[in-house]
Amino acid sequence: MSPEIKCIIIDDETKAIELLSERLKLLFPQISILGAFNDWKKGLEKLRTESVDILFLDVSMPEKSGLDFLKLFSTIPFQVIFITAHDEFAIQAIKFSAAGYVLKPIDDYELSFAVNKALERINDIKPKVNNEVKQPQSLKIGIPNVKGIDYLRPEEILYFESVNKYTKVVTRDYSIMSSYNLAEFRKIIDANLFVQVHRSFLVNIQHIKRYETNGLLIMEDNMEIPVARNFRNDFLNEFSKIGRIAGGKGKETE
């Protein structure tokens, strides 16, 4: 009986593919490697023609980076684990909800942590698919304001900013000044999507462009948001879920 979990590997370094394949066969014999490619085009063809559970993807490759490669998919129906020698792209990997970000040379603990996280996600999803239970899109959040109530999907929101007793809700295209204070939004947001980084800011981790070692977040709208010292650990713990990240040693802004 063939294993239920299927994966492919895309990495321009043949030696890296061989080493990863060896570790996977040793640590996770239940995972079947359907293919390993050092050409991203061949890997793309495989992903488009076969059902795959996990993609192990290098970040730095000729012609197209791993991050750009994922942008070719309107939706990503598989778990992604980045295997890379470069730690500076971890924040960007968050946007793709990566299950892991493992640095080369591969550490067995980090690899196991990432793969186990991917397997947990797959196990959460598969029973729903098998039972043909369709989940609705994420519920919208009501944003009370002077004109009424605007309803936004959480993923549309870049960040919440406290302004006196009100809250500015910022999207890519516009902002809304809400009569709710920040504490009210903390009660209704998805804690897996938003994290508080300052007493005045809740940010959507999927819309972070960069974390600078001086304690600043750069959002997709180029807004600079300080990460206060008392929120720093919670913020970085979100990223520890996908492995080690760059930075974090600079002085934080309060």
C-alpha cells in the first residue's frame, strides 16, 4: 500500500536534493517522494498534473526564486516547507503560510519540526475533504463607523491602529476610522492571523514586508510600525513556528 503523504522537492542543487531525500526517507518513511527537480519548470509541471501534499522548495534558484515560484499559483493546495541557506526571507515566507523554514545544512530537529507541522495541517484538512465538507470563506469582521458598519474579510486588513479612543482599520486601498477601540478588535480577530506588536498596533502577519533589526516592521503599504519591547517575544514566537529567522538582535522601539 503506497503512503498517503506525497511530496516533491525543487532545488537547483543536486547534492541538496540527495541529502534532503536521504533525511526524509530516514525520518519519515511514510512520505513518498514523487519527484525531485533542479529545474523549477519541471517541478511546476509535476505540481500541476499530480496531487501533492508537501512541497520542499529552495528559496534562491536561477531565473525564479522560490517565493516568485509560489506566486504562479492562485491558491496553494499543498503545504510548503522552504529549505534554504538564506535566513533573510523568513518574513516573506509567512505570506505563503509556510509550514517550515529550514536552514541548510539541514538539522534533523528543525526538519522534523517543520514536517510534523505540515502533517498536522494535512490531517486537519483531509478528513474534511474526504467527507466532502466544504468550509465557507473566512467570516467577515464588522467595522462600526460613523457611516454604519463596513464588513471586511480579515485577510483584507493590513493592520489596526489605535487613535485616541478609536481605531483606524487599514486595508491596501483605504482606511476606516472605527468607533471600536483596539481592545474590542482584539476580542474578535483571528489570533493566528493578527499579532499585537505595540500598544497601538495589531498587524496582519501576512502583510509584513520586512522586520528590521532596529525594531521596525515595514508593512505592504510602507507604513513603519514599531515593535515594542514587551510585545517582542510574542511577535517573534509567531515566526518561530516556521523556523529560525533573521534579525531580532537590534534595539526595539517602545
